[in-house]
Amino acid sequence: MFYALAAVAILALLVWAGRRPIQTTNAVRLGSGALAGLCAVGAVVSGLRGAWMLSLALVGLSTWLGYRARAGVGAGASPRGGASGGMTQSEARSILGVGPEAGREEIEAAYRRLMQRAHPDRGGSPGLAAQLNAARDRLLKR
């Protein structure tokens, strides 16, 4: 019974905190992801002990927290998921490694050089390739 009351109290606290417009930082996202993992473990343990209602509640809480831990989800999160709208000129130049006086040819050459290393078909990261695309698009105003 104590565990059920604790779960309801934690759920109420998280719902209350989730309604407040706060800036989502990496620390908050990491904490939310860790708490989602703990809830998932608690759901398995309570399910093995026969407390199915508590287990289902913890699965739901774990799913919700895991969703909130994703980048770009939640109040105050910045929309950076591959769109160049949230990237500044200086961030784009930093990603491509070009200076403020770089022209179109230099930007495209830097993009091609970096994309040869970062492309997912060559063992690179899809996230890094998306950042390179967004940086190029931002600097070339596509």
C-alpha cells in the first residue's frame, strides 16, 4: 500500500512540474531519463511480486518520462531537431569550421569534406549528418 501511495504522490508531483513552463536543460532531460529507467525496473519488480496495478502505473509513468526526456519535447525546449530555424549563423559556422568571411565555395567545400566522414553510409552518425545539413542550409539560406 505504501508503494502505491508513493507512486501516486510522485506522479502528482511530476504532472504538476510538467505543467510549469521551464527551460529544459540537459540535466533535466538526463534526470528524467534516469527516473524513467528506475520506473521501468520498479514496474518489472512489482509485476513479478503480483502488484499488477502498480506495475501498469509505473509502466505508464516510465513511458511518459522517457518521452519527456527526448530532445525537443516539453515546455521551453528549443526546436533543433535537424531544422535550421533554431541554429544561429555562428553555430552553423562553428559546425562547418568556416570563418565569418567564408564564401559559398568555401562553405560547400567544408560541407563536402565533413560529410564524407559523417555520412551514415560510411559509418558516420545520422545526427551529425543532420547537423551538417542544417548548418549548410543556414549559411547558404536554403
